Amino acid sequence: MRPSQESPAVLSLRNALMMVLSMVGLVILSVTLLAIINVPCVSNYYNQLPVYPDATLLEESRSRWIWLGFANSRVTYFTTNSYTTVADWFEVEVDEVRSEARRARLANDPVPRIWRGRYTLTSTADGVEIHLTSQCMG
């Protein structure tokens, strides 16, 4: 049989198969592109995490999709230092660096590398809990 003489059922099956293969290819391509875009974010999380001096790691949780560049990670540290001391350190090490980066970007100067996550401080009876969160495409 020539291709033009194939039955409608065969043509329908071929079209359905081509549509499924196209959709699978599109999904694979999309996931690959998103992973490539997110790799710098995940790298930023690991390489620039602002760890407070003398803090002890209490807990770390990460997304199971981190290998694809999708990360929703949270790290909790504890220190016996005062809330004010810890807050002052984060203001200098995180907030002021972010402000400098914004200023440099506007002035077309070299921009310093910054951590793009968020932090929260919680005062406890014994000291301060430091929660660091980073979210990439989540």
C-alpha cells in the first residue's frame, strides 16, 4: 500500500502517535531548559549561604528536585549570641551587600555576588534560631 492509500485507522493511529511523541519531547525540552535556568540559583544557595559565625546547624531540608535545579531549601542554625548581635551581623552581611549590589547595578559598576535567599531570626530562651530559605522556581 502506498502512504496515500493507507486506511483511516492507520492514519489516525499515526497522527495520535506523532502527537504523543511531540508532547513528550516538549515536556523533556521544557524541563531541561528550566533546569539550565535554575542551576545558578541552586549554586548561589550552596556557595553564598550566609552562615553566622559560631552557629550550630539544627536542621536542613531540601526539595527532592534539587538535582533538576528546582530547590526549595531551608536551613536552621542556632547560636547563643543575643538577637541584636545576630541581627546586626545579618544587616551588614546580607542587607548592606544587597543594597551595594543594587547601587552598583544602577551605576553600571561591577556587581558583587549576593545571596538571593531570605532569612528570619527567632529569639528563644537560650539564644537565636536563624532560618535561611532559598527558593528556585518554586
